[in-house]
Amino acid sequence: MEKKRFVITIGRQFGSGGRFIGRKVAEILDIPFYDNELLTKAAEESGLSEAVLDSYDERKDSFFSGVMPYNYGIDLSLGQKVFLAQFDAIKRIAASGSCVIVGRCADYVLEEDQNVVSVYISAPLDYRMKRVIQYYDIKDQKAKDTIIRMDKKRASYYNYYTDLKWGRAKNYDICLNSDIGVEKTAKAIVDFTKLKLDV
Amino acid sequence: MEKKRFVITIGRQFGSGGRFIGRKVAEILDIPFYDNELLTKAAEESGLSEAVLDSYDERKDSFFSGVMPYNYGIDLSLGQKVFLAQFDAIKRIAASGSCVIVGRCADYVLEEDQNVVSVYISAPLDYRMKRVIQYYDIKDQKAKDTIIRMDKKRASYYNYYTDLKWGRAKNYDICLNSDIGVEKTAKAIVDFTKLKLDV
């Protein structure tokens, strides 16, 4: 019997360990893992086809309704074109089989897909500072500044390209505080995915 | 061996089934359940002692720092006195043994308690409308109005009495979308509590 396709999307505060957790979830479930870097690569490879852009006509949210009345080929900024190419890459990747996708508003891109579990990971500032200092080789005060700046950047990106607000519990299937550690948070996501989608 | 004490607090959007879910969690774990009504009763029975009020001096958040420079006995509104009495009741109830507490900013009251799992429950508007129509005998448009009004009331109450924002994922250990149903949401909370607190 063919296994049911399912996708886990993960949004995360900077330094919360979201990427590590996503990788761990993918490992436990033995499915591919995509982060920003891999999505950007996938988007570059495919580019932005006419067919893809045409399909955005139907969307009613602020970003799409804002850009779609115009000739996108001319009027879109590079950032917007990259977003649309990634949007398309996420759709294709998600349709092709089970996977974990971290970042890039994947929860929003796939919001109409019934086989998705959308996850948001946060953690207290102290916990994130420790992680950032450990993994990015950044010192104390600079770690805090980096966290604040990166979270602002992620929130702006998400709030600009979707009609939702980043980090609001109601947008996601499950939000977790990762101060219980990477392993336990990954396990909680796996447990919830099995519970929700019966996979 | 004596069992470890633990407390599960539940904040919830109106109509999300949070109270039903809390009751189910308490049933599964065989521990007492407290909702607004029971907390109000507990607070009325105990009243507001001098000792209780003295202890709030140490708190630094907006509500407490706003009221504490004054003579609270004279300057507090009835609403504020009720809040403080409930605050005290939640502290006592939580200290006395494992339980589930729904509402009344219990997550905030117990934020320094290490044996707490704080939960927030949300659900899509359509799902909540169905529940409100079914359980509160309210008709369509009125159900929507009631949900919006009640959520505003809960957000105002929470944002006034705490220094946090209601419904922001980062304030809670786990946030769940209850459109998977009462049973599954309760199971997810029980699973997570066991995972986090090893109970």
C-alpha cells in the first residue's frame, strides 16, 4: 500500500533551533528536509514560468492582489520574483511527496493542502541567546541584537507576503516552545503529526 | 512514591472548545479541573488577605507596578480586587496538587512554576461558529459577533492584567488548533505534558 503524502512546515524564531528540529523530524520520519537554502536552489533551477504566474491571479490576499493587476514581468521587484519562484518551488516539492519545509512562509503557501501540519517554534530569549552564542559564534550583547533583528526581518517578510501575522498561535496547527530541547520538540511534532494526519 | 505535582493552564479562543478539552485532559489524567466559575468561587471563599496583597509588591509588570504604589485597599477597583483574589486562589490551588486550570491568566500567574504546561487553544472561525451555534444555541451572524466580542474581551483582560499579549505563540509552552476535535486535542496536551514534565 502506498504511504499517505504529508508535509510538515516549520516557522521559527531566530535561535529557537527550528532548523535543527526540522532536520530531526525529517530524520525520524525518514522524509526529505528543505530549508531556505534548498528552497532558493530549487526556485533558481525552475525559474518563474508564465503558467506559474498565471495561477496567482486567483489569490485574494494583500500581496497577490497588490501585484497581480500589473504586468508582473515588468513591475515585480527582484524580491517579489524570488518569492514567487520559491512559492512555486514549495508547491511542487510538497506535491511530489512527504517532506519537512522550514521557513519561506511554507505554511501559507500550502494553507489549502489538507495533508499539512503547520508548526511554529519559539523559545525564551535567554535560551535563544545561549544557542546563538554556541552555534553562530556571536558574543552576548551582539547575540541579543542579532536575534531581535532577525526576528523583525522574518516577521516583516511573513507579514508582507501573507495576509497573516507571524507568530500568532491561531495561524498554525501547533506552536511549541523549544526550551524543552531539540529532541523533545521534534518528538512532539512527530507525535502530533501522527495524531492529526493518521500517518 | 508520591506522584509529582504538575499543573496544566489553558487559555483559549471563544468557541474553540478549550473548556471541554481541559475537562477531558483532567479526566484522562485523573486530576481536578477548574474553570472561571470554580476559580471565582474559590476566590470568594478566601477573599483578599493583607499577606496576599503584600506579596505583589515584588512584581514588576504593568498592572502590578501601576497599582502597588497606592494604598490598594482604597484605590483598587472591584475588578482589580477580584483579579487579585483569583490570582491568589490560582496560586493556592496550583500549590496544593496537580490540576487543570482554564482561563483567568493562569499561565501568567504561574509563570515561575517549573511544573506547569501552559496551553493556548485556537481554531478557525468556521469551526468555532459551528460549536457556538451547537452549544450556546445562538444563530449564524450572532455567533460570529459573539465570538469576536468574547475574544476581544479575553484579549483585553489578559493584556491588561499581564505584560504579555494574548494568543502570541511565544507566551505558551504549546498552542494547538482544535479543529482536529476535542479528543485529539486533549490527547496532544496529555502527550506533551508527559514529554515535558516526565509525569
